Amino acid sequence: METIKLREDYIKLGQALKAAGLAESGVDAKYAIEDGLVQVNGQTVLQRGKKLVDGDVVTYRGEIIKIEK
């Protein structure tokens, strides 16, 4: 499980995938999200600009990212 510490109040989903090393670029993150491969708190999310806040959990290809303040 990867943990991302927030510097602000939130991080966008595409940025979180890149920060965790699960997407090499913003384009890779965009396609993974648009293809319905990414879940936030158990729900499939199709918008890469989705704001993630403290406590959110992202799942992608069996990898888990936890967002912490």
C-alpha cells in the first residue's frame, strides 16, 4: 500500500496516480481513469480531476493508495 501525504486540502486523482508511480504520465492516468480501471473508496471514478481528501483510498491494478493529511 502506497501512502500519499497531502500538502494542500486535496490532490486530484490523476496527480495521485502519477505521484504513486502507477501512471508514467498524465495521459496514462487519463486513459486508465476513462477506461474505468480506477476506484475511489470502492466506486469506479471516470473523472481524473476528482479531488481526493484525507481518508480516501484509491485502487488501481491491485495497488492501493491511501490519502492522508
